[in-house]
Amino acid sequence: MHDIARNLKRLRRQRGLTQEELAARLHVTRQAVSNWERNRNLPELEILLSAAELLGVGVDELLYGPRPAEGVAAPANRRRRTVTAGALWAAWAALWLAYQLWALPALEAMYDKYDYSAAGWLLLCPALNLLLGMAVCALVSIWRELRPRRLA
């Protein structure tokens, strides 16, 4: 919501309006417009609707800024999430492979050779499963953020 101040100021300047002119058209004081633009307080809903109509934009653009055009490159934040998801997938695959190739055969060999249960292995297997579960949960949450969403 901190974008309201920036968006209001940008749109007002694009339309060539001063704070006083905008205030007069919205029936508020110039100080109120100044406080909105400095993010000291927020306009009421009715005023927000009137301001959006006066500035020729939708309320969503006034609140969140202009929508990115289709085909525009993804923001850096999305790129960082993609790299994070890839790193988590690689870590998950390495842990799973290590578990399959090393831990399971070693466990079977220990159970065949000795007549007792190895406490270390009993702790390691659940720890590996816990790490795998955490990686999968993290990947699912990142995947949900990476999916393109349909706007209603």
C-alpha cells in the first residue's frame, strides 16, 4: 500500500495538475493531498474512487501502479525465486539419490550383519526424510508463486 503515494504523485504530475488543483477537484485541502503523497495518511475510499476517475485510471492502478505490459521481461524477484527453486530441486535430488544409493543398502547390510538396530541409522533415515519433506514443501510454495495467475 506504500505505492499509493508514489502513484498518486506520478499520475497527478502526468496530468499536469498541482496539489492545489487536485485538492480543489476532490474537495479536500492541499495539505491532505500533500499528506497522501508523502505517505503520512491514506485517502478515504470515496476520495480514492474520485481521484482514480479524475486521473483517468482504475483504482487498482492508483493502488498498485501500472500493470506490466504482456511480453515484458520478468522482474528480478521472479528470477531469484526461479534460481531458488532450482537450487532446492538440486538439493532434494542429491539427498534422495544419496539416500537411495547409500543409506538403504547400508541399512540392509547392517541389519544382515549385526543383530541389533543401529541408533545412528535410525536417526539418519528420519532426518533425511524430514529434509526431503521440507525441500518439497519449500518447492511447492515457490512453485505456487511462480505460476502465472489469471486475473479476474
